[in-house]
Amino acid sequence: MQQSAQHAETAPEAAEDVMIHAGHVTKTFGQGAGKITALDAVSVDIRKNEFFTLLGPSGCGKTTLLRLIAGFELPDGGQILLDGQEIGHLPPYKRPVNTVFQSYALFPHMSVARNIGFGLEMQGRPKSEIKEAVERMLALVQMEHLASRRTDQLSGGQQQRVALARALAPRPKVLLLDEPLSALDLKLRKEMQIELKRLQSETGITFVFVTHDQEEALTMSDRIAVMKAGAILQVGRPKEIYNNPARRFVADFIGDINILEGDLAEQGAKVVLPGGTKVGAVLPEGAAREGRVSVAIRPENMGLTAPDAPDAAMKGRVGNIVYFGAGHNVHVELAGGGEVMVRRAQTDAEIGSEVGLTVPDAVQVLVD
């Protein structure tokens, strides 16, 4: 049965559920021949109490959109609403948002507690309120025992927790995070992914997270917006983005993927693969229902079988086998040209052997 993949033109959210609304936001830098369009009429709704990730390569516009929400840049066109209120005219310090940057910008001569309470002090909050907020934040980030330690005596992960606590202390409606994990080593980065999601869940604050790391986005996000060249190509939950990428760029950018050429048949209900096998077609909204198309199949959704097996959709020869700890990536050179990768926990395949390839009952058709 035909399905539709969710993509950039998502249905509008109910107003009461939306924390941030960006409507046809445009931002350019430079003039004349050197003019660069960082955002090209971008529209997106970010929900209340949501961990929302802007994902894309360098230069795609994700950080520019974050800076527009924060007020560090002003849009050239369109509007940005926060909890239903236009914020385009407000300076950063009057917006109910806080930002955590790649560089945590902590004060090394101050204690952890003083760093956390600094923003509240600058706002002139009562000492009793500051003390209560600092104690609450220390408990939230599990650093009560380090309250009096100077921040230059902390590890990278501990410093990041302090930066998060400081940003959360004033209870902003939105927390903006600009690749805050990029300076951490791999193991600590994975630990902090879980920590960030816990903090978002416990505080109920809308988190808007910017990253170019696909695994990071899939691990933490409620929804992801995949960006390229100043545009949002697709918005969806991690499983939707991973399993039903609507655009070729999204499929190729998120994880490993096999992209094959096929021909649509039966008014777009089926697609004929290179080996001649006909399988179901999952069409994105607005996709053509006939002609040559690209289809996407994840390596873990393909299998190996005998070349003459009835369920072999294609045939090929094993060109290489890569062991990566949790399994094997088997690279198969197709009989008709091209190569695919099959991911298996265990495999008896040998380099040079002839194999058949099994595929899902339906494959994702891509829009270029």
C-alpha cells in the first residue's frame, strides 16, 4: 500500500502547542556578487516541551536560524513568534530564551554556584530566590558536591553541566544549544546526550539543538529538521527521518544508505529494481507516479541469500567485508554494475563469492 513520507511542508501545528513559529524567514549576508542567502523563506513550528534539532552540514543555515531566535541576528524578511508573541523587535536580553554555545564562557575565577547564579544576579533577583534557584540547578545537574569549586578546576563534562545549569536557572521558555557537545570526547559526548535529554524532560523547557552529527540528532530529538543550503528539506521524528527520507540528500546524510535506480510501475504503486524484481513503492507527497526514480534501502534492511534463491531480488559478488565490532558490512558488487552494502550481525559470506540479495517488500522513493 502506498504511503507518504513526512517532509518539509508539514501540516501547521495547533497554535496552543507551538512555542516557536518561524514564518518565511529570510536572512542574507553581504552585498552584490558576494551576497549569501543563509536562510531562504524558512518556515517551521517548534512545539512546547519538545527537544527539536536543526541538523545539517556546515553552512546550511542552522546556526543562523538559532541566532535569529536568540536575537543575535535580525531577519531580512518573515517573522518569528515565541509563544504567540512577535519577538523580532526585542533585543536578546528581553527574550525569554537562553543560549549554550560551543564555548561555555564560564567565569574561571568564580565558583560553580556563583557561575550558576550570575545571570540572576544581573537581573537583580532577590538573594533568597537566587540561592533557591542555584540549589535547584545543582541538584538537577547532580553537582551539589562541587558547588564551591572553581570552574577552571572542572572536567569538560562538568563545565558543560555548569553552563547548562546557568542557562536553565532563570527558567527560560526556550533553551538554544549551538553544538555544545562538539568539544567533548566520544564517550563523554554519548553520556551527555543522555544527560541533555533527561534535563529537557525534567524541566519541560523547549530545547532547540543545533548539530551536524546525525547520531546525536537521532539519539536525543523528539523531532528533527534536516537543512541544506538555507532550506528545511524534511521535518519528522527520528524514525520517520531515518526510515522514510523524502529527499535524496536526507537519505544520504542520515546514516548509511544504498541508493539504487528503478522504474515506477502500476501508477507508482510498485518499483522495478535493477535485477527486475518488482516491489512496493513508498512515495513522498508530490512525487511522480511514473518514470525513472531513485530508491533508498538501508543496509540492515537487505539480506544475503544464494544467487539462485527464489527471494533473491538482485545478484552480485562480495567485494569486501568490514568488521566493525557489533557486526559486518558486506560490500556487494552488483551484476549489472554498482555496489550495495549489507549489514549483518553475523555472516558466512566470503570475499569473491556470488550471492543473492533480498530487499524489503516496499522501498522508499526519493525526490532529488
